[in-house]
Amino acid sequence: MHILLIHQAFAALDEAGGTRHHEMARHLVHQGHQVTILASPVSYLTGKTRQLSVRWVERQEDIPGLTILRAYTYAALHRSFVHRIFSFLSFMISSFLIGLSVRKVDLVWGTSPPIFQGVTAWLLARLKQVPFLFEVRDLWPAFAVAVGVLQNKTLIAASEWLERFLYRRADRVVVNSPGFIDHVNQRGARQVHLIPNGADPDMFENIVTSSAFRQEHGFEKHFLVVYAGAHGMSNDLTIILQAADQLRQEKTIHFLLVGDGKEKNGLIEEAQSLHLANLTFIPPVAKLEMAEILSTADAGIAILKPIELYKTTYPNKVFDYMAAGCPVILAIDGVIRQVVEEANAGIFVSPGQPRPMADAIRSLARDANQCSAMGQAGKAYIRQHFDRARLAADFANLLAEMRQTNG
């Protein structure tokens, strides 16, 4: 089967960002399928382009059977909300035009956010007369409204109309969290399937943990607490800075924030104003490098603003922390809390409050046995329930069923 994926925010394993789709695509190819990915050359995490100039299309042959086409995208993703919309619309148009030239496609796979690329996927599927699968990775525009990014009533109404339009016209809707199922059902999705976020445990098992990273940054004797991911409005990273402030007398505890985003410069300035010698920022790294960092870390933080809708999420970083054997300091309530607590893989702390986070980190730093037990429990739970290879096999079965049903 030839699968065409439209995904502006796609990140390959040699790039920073979530690599669910690259890992899934590789598994699909290993199972005998052909996958073509239409992606942006502009990093969704950093807003930077892969090359000095943005071409109309850049072709990459990842492995035999997997082709990545980087389609022209307006390169001002993080400048403002208006520029962000222009970026989304430019990719929607360029990916559609380039997608027309991709031949012998058996299924089109669209993913959101950004939701605009769902229009490209739907239209290409209809023109090519093949099934349309729509994947929901977060509840846009509901999340944008909840966090205050989207406030214009006309834009909200138009976005919600588009969301319902795509749900109703998709042959199947896939969600990556069980918390999303009711939302998409209530807005017209006909057949909904859960293919949850997960991790590739072998990516972490095959790493020989060394002290090189710790030595490079001076972390040899520290209890290293890592946050890995976006530095955006939703991530509430000021709480981590406040927790670090409360733990400044614990000389063996150090915080490491890895990633990028619109709020990063402000966070760095805030950390400097607090004189946080126990906290370090480093730029985003590729997934393979991130696996090395997590494998040497002592704990990982997952945090979102205390917004009711965020209780529906399955953040990728939690599964990576668990696969790496890092106990999770979880400042997110809801369905992901159920996973971490059932696995006994970390400590839940109240979102939006630095004191419980500081107390949990201090507790782990003082109890090596508890820390190790939680890390090992998380690794075992990922292998049993959220192994990427098994999830990819489930996804491949769904695609085969769609082709048979619509064939």
C-alpha cells in the first residue's frame, strides 16, 4: 500500500521534536508498505528552516520505501499569530499542489494540528479517490481557545466549523489519547480509533550510558532533572523555575531544560533575574541525542498549565521518560496521570504549584531505591502497553482495513 502523509510539523529522528510519525512510517515500510510524507522545511519547534533558503520542494530518501518531500512554507512561524496563520496556509497550498504529483496513492493520512493541512489531505484523498484518514494529535481549536491564543469569535466559529467538517468527512478518525474520543465523537466523527502515543524502548535500551554528557556540562555529581520539549505558553515552565528557586539550597539537584519555543527567551531572562545557578537551558537536540540525555537523567518533568482540557492529553515526553527509565514528575492531571500511577512510574504533583514539584524532586533525590524502582517500572510498562512497534502494527491493520472497506 502507498500511504501519503500530510504533516507540516513532521520531525525526523535527526531533528528536534516529536518523532511519532517518522517512527510509525519506518515501521510501516518494514511491513512492506510505501510511505510518502509531505512536510515543512521549517521546524515547528524552533521556527527555523533546514536550509538558508526555502525551496519549492526538497526531496529526501530516508530509507527505501520512505520518501520525505519538504514543501515550501512561509518561514515566519513564531513571529506572531498572523504570521503563524500565513505559515499554515502557505503549507496547505504548497503541499496540495505537490501532493497532486504523487502517483499511485492508496490512502491519504492527514494530521492535526495545524488543522489546515487536514483540508489538503481531504481534498487530495477525494481527487485521488482513496480513503481519507484524519489523525487528531490535540484538540485544536479547543486548546487554543482555552489557553487564550485564539480569542476572535469569528475565527473561533470558523475553526470549529472546519474541525467538524473534517471529522465528518474522514473515513476514519484516529486519536492519540483516550481523552480525545468523546470530543471528536460529539463533533461528528463517524469511526474513531485509538492509536496512543508511545515510545520505542529499544531506542533507549541500546544506548550505553556514559558520563560524557554530564562531564561536558558539569553534572557529574548532580541529581539531574530534565524537562524536554517545547518552551511555549501552554507548558507553564515558570513553575519549574520557581521550583528550582525553592531548591537552590539543595546543592546536588540540578534542572536541565532542553528545547525551544516562543517563551524561551523570557524564561532565560526570568532565570537570570532569580540567579538560578541550579538550572541550565540548552538548545533542542535530535531525538537520538535526546535518548542519550534521558538515559543519563535521574528524573523527567512533564508539565502543562492547569487547564481542564489538558486532562485529556497523552504527552509524548511522558512515554519517552518512562522508556528511558526516568521517574516522571507529572504536573498534568487526567488520563496521563492514570498511566503513570498505574505503572508506578513517577509522582503526580498539582499543576500550577511549584512547592509540590520541589517536594517531589527532593524526595526522589534522597531515595535512590525509590527512584530506581520507578524508573524500571516505567520501562516495563512501556514494553507491555505502549511499545511503538506494536502500536505501528495496530495502525497498519487499521490502514489495511480501510483500504479493503473502501476498495
